[in-house]
Amino acid sequence: MRTLLFVICTLLTSFAQASSYAEGDLVSQIQLQDQFENEITVSEGTQTLLFSRNMKGGDIIKEALEVLTAEQKQASDKLVYVADISGMPSLIAKFVAIPQMKDLPFSMALDREGETTRLLPSEKDQATLIKLDRLKVMSVSTFDSSAELIKALR
């Protein structure tokens, strides 16, 4: 019985790990609201998708996007930042985090429930950079520093 339970747990863990987008997969179009309640869409025109599932990953992306030049920011229809904030208590999100996000010089699509972004790949305390071509995943990279992410974005 113990062996069977171990095998089932191992299979479920493997399935859970294999259930995120990988190179060659087609990403479903994503529509979320940003911190200003404007609609943000990851569509066929999106070439770069930045994703964070936790505060550390979000800080890495925030630092990188604040450093980018105005020129690079104007290509915002090709670069979309999506943050899964579902792990944040809703009162903290509503009264503290989202008001602070409104001071940022860029928009971030917010997944408040975690369902829309559940298949996006992520690593603990890292930022994810997904290169897309008509919603097809060309590459997935993770970064633990803003300096490395800035290099990859340039």
C-alpha cells in the first residue's frame, strides 16, 4: 500500500511539474486588468512576456523595467508583464500593493485568482522571460537578478 501511494504521489508531482508551458507550446491568449483596471492582452503580437509569481520575481522585473529606456518602453505592445498576485491576501492587495503599483512607470497585468497564469512557467524567487512568436513559446528563461534580466531584454 505504501509503495502504491508513493508511485501515485510521484506521478502526480511529475504531472504537476510538466503542466507548464515549454518551448514549442502555444500559449493561450491572456486577458487581464492592470493596476489601473485597463485591459492588458497577451496576443499574437506579443514577443516578450515577463512573468512573476512571487514578490522576489516581481522585484527583479520591476528593477529591470525601471532601467529600460523610453524607447524600449514604447514597444510595450510587444512586451507584456504579467504578475500572479493570487498568493497575496486580498486586503493587502487592494489597500497596499495595488495602490503602490500605480506609482510604477509601466503597466502590469494582474492575475488576482491565479487561474489564468497557472500554466506559465516559474521558479521560486525568480523572474520568468518567455519569448513568443505568434503565441508560440520560442524560449523560457528565469533570472535571479535584474542585471541579468536587463541584459536579456536588451
